[in-house]
Amino acid sequence: MVDRAAGAPRPASTAPVGGLGPRGRGLFDRLLGGLRGTPAARTEAISLAVASGKGGTGKSFVATSLAVLLHRRGQRTAIVDCDFGLACDHLLLGVKPQLTLQQLVSGKATLDQVLCATSCGPRLLPGASGVRKMAALADKELGVFAREVGALAVREDALVLDLGAGISPPTVLTMLAADQIVLVTQPEIAALVDAYAIVKCIVQLRPNARFLVIMNRVLAPGRGEQAFEKLTEVARQHVGVGLGYLGEIADDARVSQHRLGQLPLVVTEPELPVCQQLAAIAERLAAVCAPFGPRTVAGEQGFEGRCKQHRLLL
């Protein structure tokens, strides 16, 4: 029997690191992990984090529609459903996935096994629906998510990341790692306040973040741009950041009445005004991101590298 009281060494797995507690040891391990080698430069897609402050703004409708429209412009496009526990993109794209991000981040399936083809173009990396533990991913699972999404970015021209509403750690981390943040909001006070909260939260962690705003469910032409002007003025005054404007989408009952499981409206009824507005927004998005397509990034500046950097801040 080993007499630990007599000064025998502790097992390595329980040895304290300079008196750090469990959270401190995790931070120490991540810092060491970042110093173990710099990944090589590689070609990677432009990543677009589609976010909203509050739920119900139509964010997933916009994200899936943009993914389809970008694919139809000739870009190899994939969409990742990052609403980890309450995913719905598979319903909006008319697919029935057998595996989801739950199996991917737990190591029970590979990226190619989880990726779904869709009949309307973009590939889908589906999230889990109704899985409570996916709403609070562990640090190791976030690392797997970053690695696999980074691997997917290597294959694509455009990567659309459909985020959950709010500012949970996984949602914030994904916004911090993306090239562009597309904020979907509405011209009503609660949605605008929450959109500003997103901007404020992200700028505190990444001062050079770029925000592009889409006003959805606009009741009268021009109301969206008026609301955007108010939002961007508040952001400029209080956090010192300007916002870009992609356009407005009219409120249309056919969007909410569209049956889940069917193909998106931009496929089935492209002549609708709301679909024409989405097409114009996709064109503006392509112009802002021009040249839209894969570009060479230093290893630590790719999606996975940025996730690793910003994980230390959360």
C-alpha cells in the first residue's frame, strides 16, 4: 500500500496544476494545446453565421433560402444547423437525416456519414432536435465541432451556419469564428433590442467583427431600412461599430403556411415577391463577399483555428 501521507507522488491524472481548480486546469490544457503546432495554410470557404437575437425572426427560413440561392449561383454550398438541440433546417429543406451533429461530436459517426444531400442543391449538416444535452456542449465536443466544420469548409465555396437564437456559448463561439455575421431581425422594438445585444456581445470579444443586417417580416416597403438606420446608429454610438445592410423581406403569410418537409419557397415559387427579395439579398451578399469562393487562409486563421483562439475567451 502506498502511503500518500508520507510524501509519495500523486497519480498524474489528479495532480494539481499550480493550484488551479478544474476550470483553471481546462484553460491551461487549452493553452498548451494551442502551442503544440501551427496547422498548415489551406483553402477554405467563406463562412456566414446567420444569427438573431430573439427567436421567431425567420432566421432559419432566411438561412436555408440563402443556401439554396448561393448554390444556384454556382457556389458549392453547405449549411450547418447550429441550433444544436432544436434543429429544423432538415424540415425546411425537405430531408430526413438518419444521423446528426449529436453522433458527429460524440465520435459515433464521421462527417461523411452525417452530411445529407438535398434535392434543392446545398448539402446539410443537420443538428439534433429535442436533445437537451446538445444545448450545452462540453469543451471537448466543441473542439470536435470546430474541427469537423473546418474540414467541411475545405470542400465548399460557401458555408452557411444557421445559429440558434440568443448568446449561448456555442452560438457566440460560432459567430466569433465566422467570416461574416448575418443578423436577421424585424422592425419591432424587442427584435431590434436583441439584435443590438448580439452586436454588443460579439464586439466585446472580436472588435473587428463584420455584421450584415437583413430586416425580415417588414409590413410596408421602406420600413426595414428605417429600422436598420435606427439600429446602426445605436451600434455606432454605443459600441463604435458600423453595420452593413443587405435588404428587407416583406411579411408574407405564405411563408408561415408553407408545409414543413416540402422544398423551400425559393424553389417551388421563385416568382413570389418574398423570393425575389431573397434573390436580391443573395446577390448583395455575393457582392459584399466578392470574390465569393474558397480562399487561402493561414492554418490558425481558418474556422477551426479561430474557434480555438476564441474558446479561451468564453
